[in-house]
Amino acid sequence: MKIYAHRGCSGTHPENTLAAFKAAAELPIDGVELDVHLTKDGEVVVIHDEKINRTTNGKGYVKDMTLSELKKYDCGSWFSEKWEGERIPTLDEALEVFEHTQHRLNIEIKSDIFPYDSLVGKVIDSAEKYGMGDRIVISSFNHEDIQKVCRDTDVETAILTSQIFVDVYDYARVIGTTRIHLSLPSAFRRMATDALRKGAIVYVYTVNSLEYAAELRKIGVHGIFTDYPERMLTEIK
């Protein structure tokens, strides 16, 4: 079962920061998950929420600020004073951390609330610039974006869902992918075992319990996203 660091090593470092990514880059895990938004001036930045309120000392929507404005805010001290001075990274800065590693990157397009028409294209362009086009997986709760990637590119994709589907595999095939990223509760439903039986690639988020991880491995899921990749690595790899 493959292990992906969720927002980097976010259990021990401030999420989606270079510090969290550098820590993940040192681990012999399979990959790293990160989230991207688009700034007012069209730059791709790595942050989970639509607003910067939760993980920085600022307030407001990412989409309403330029990159230079966003870079003024601290995104580490909310987690611990040890990380004071961390700044919201650009996607390019994150890619540079993994450019010479073997890790795959799951880049989640955070367009499920605000549509970012050019975000997917910019993400793919950046990955290709660093020679990482074949090392990324693009996922999203916005399945329209995933369908577009499937139709227009050869980049690997996954649908994200927290819903309970009667047949999630057939739904994913309509979108154009066989990779499905499920929430932890839905992974224990029939939809997960049915999808696996039909040939889906199933990953589960966010798995921080060793007991749950062990149960998921029994089911046969292909991988997990965890805030504590080092712990999972030593216990279940």
C-alpha cells in the first residue's frame, strides 16, 4: 500500500509549506499531496483553503490577492513558533523540492468552489517545465476539471469524493479516469470494494490511524494520504 504525505508532513509541520515538503522529500515514501489555488495576478500557489485566515496571520481570499501580497503573510507560526517566517509557496517552489527525488506529486485543484479557468493548464505547464509531467496526478472535487484533463492530456487524474456512490467506478469512467480518491468513511462502504473488484485504483484520505490503515490494506486499497507519513512508513509499509 502506497503512502502519500498529505499536504507534506502536515502532522509535524505547518501544512503545504516548504518545510513540510522538505521533510517529506527526505522520506522513502511514494508521494506527496498538495493543494493549489490561483492568485489575482495568475500565479499558482500552494494552500488548501480559499481564504488565508486559518493558516496565516492574514485574512481574505487567495483569489483577491497578488502573489506579492500573499508573500507578506506568515504561514508557519499558527502551527508553532518554530516555523515562524514560512511563506505561502508557489507551485514552482514546491516542485523544486521534489525535482530530483523519486516522489510522485498529487496536485489537488481547489476549484470546487471558485472556478479557476486557467489553473489546470498552468499546473501542467509547471510540471513539464521541471520534467515532472509523468510524475503528477491531478485530482479535484471539481470533476469538470478532471474530465477536461482526461480529454485534452495524457496526465494521470483522479476524482475526489466524500459522497457515497452506488457505482463510483462507472461514474469515474464517465469522467475518463479509473483512479478514485475516497474519504476514509466511504472507503469502508461497498462502493470501495466494488470499485476495486472492477479494476479501479483507490486511494483513501486522510488516514492517521494505524488501525484504519491496516484495515484498508486488508480491503486492498492501493494507497493512503496521511498527515504522519513517517509513522505510517515504519508501521505498515
